[in-house]
Amino acid sequence: MIDLKDIDKGVKLIATEYHDVDLNLLYIEKDGYLLDTSTSIQIQQIIDKLGLIPKNAVISHAHLDHAGGSGYLTDKGVNVIAHEITASLLSDQYNGIYSFFPKRYIKWIGEEESKKFINLIKEELGEPKITSTELPNSSIKCFEAFGHVAGAIVCKVNEILFTGDEIQGSGIRGRSETDSIPQISSISDYLITVYKVIQMRPEIIIPAHNHLPTNKRILDGSDVEKFLYASLESVFKLLVISESILDKPVTLGEFTQRLLNEYGVKRKIYPQALITAEAIVKYFGKRIIKIREGETVLYSIRR
């Protein structure tokens, strides 16, 4: 399903889906900017629905459901733009895969499930290609917004802010299997990003997915504030839960599973949750005690 919706003069929302969650892109008629590129599987359908090939495409960050169409678009002559860090992460398929799914997670996910996940990334990311790292600053303006992942950006057009996955509310609620906690690679960077956006006072926010608590494609009015402050509250909730879990030594896998359970996500460990768990451990810094025994590392918090 792909729908087009005019949300402002010369600004179209491309409303589609990624597995069982919403996926949003924007098209800016002035200068022909497409914000995000979906997956290598879906991008041609999006272009067909749009009825044109954009002059430019901007990638919010280096994940498969946002950058997967970059190779297709580059081959069509589109100027594909990303932050210089994102460009490096997408310099080839290998880097694109293993920046998203570190090999050390295989022991927690399992060999079979990991193989399925890696094959999915390969298929949907395709062969990523970036042609420019000069972020736009004319009809749209893009800003660094690290925290979800290094090299992430948000883009502003008129009073609309396209936030990608850079701000995630209190997680995602899928239609079938995809319930999640926010995926955060740096707690401090993520908090800075949220505070930065709060200070920008956007009238409308378009997130990439249906992040809770609003669960909408277009956030305006009171929903903007609700979404932004829920994004802060969810981080603080994760930190409080984590302090309790780390009261006794646990492995990263045990920590992640308990974090999911106590946050209210009834789901087995998945890679993005491990990324958030590692970010929390790093955030606690010198308060964390590491106990190493062979290949095993246990984590607890110093009181």
C-alpha cells in the first residue's frame, strides 16, 4: 500500500508500510527532494506512484528501510545525499549490514535467526550508493541528530520537521509482531537531539514510523509536544528499569531480555534492543562493574 497526501504547499507525504509498521517519506516539489528512500524492494513502486524521478534524495540514516533505495535512485541519475558518517556506513553492503547488526549479537539471537536477519538486510538494503555529503540548506534544511545512530539527520521544510527514526516516542507498536523499545545507540546524543527539536518548536512532525504514544503518521497540535516529551520519558524509564536490573550481575543477553519484559514489550531479544542495552551500559560509565570470565562478561551497577 502506497498513498500520497498533500500536507503543505508543494509537500507530499508518501505513506507506505515496512512489514507490519507504517513507513513515511516526504517529497518536496521545490528542487525535487525525496526524504528517505525506503527499501531496494519498494523504491520502484514509490517512484511509480509518485509519477516522477526526483532530482535529489536525502537519507535520514544508514538503516535498510531508509537507505535501501539509494542504489536504485543513484542508477537513475538521482543525487543521493547523506551525512558523511552515513555515507561511510553505506560505502558498501558489508558495512551497511554489520553496522546495523554487529556480529557479536549472533550468540544472543542464535545462528539460524541471525542468518535470516542478515539475509533480510542484504535483500532490502541492496547495494547502497551515496553521491553527495553536502546537506541541503535551501528549500529544505537538514541538521545533525545523532543518538538513534551515528550520522543521522532531521530535515525541516516550512514548519514541517521530518524526524526519521531520530526521535522515537516510547517505541513502536506493530500490527502483528513488531513491538519495540526505542533503538538508541547513544543515550546522551539522543537526549540532546530531543531537546534540540523541542527548542525548534515544529508545528508538524512526520516520524518515519508509527511511534507511540501518538501512533500517527502526521503529528500536529498537542500531539507534537506529547510525542517529544514521551521520547524523553521513555529514556528515563529505561534508565530506571536498568538500574534495578543491574543490581545483580547479568550478561548482556539477560539484561536485554529483562529490559524488554519490564518495559512491557513481550518479545524475544532482537538486534535493535541489544543496541539500546549496550548504550545504557555505556551511559552509566564508571558506575558499571564488569566481571570477565573467559568469553563471558557480566555487568552490574556500583552503588
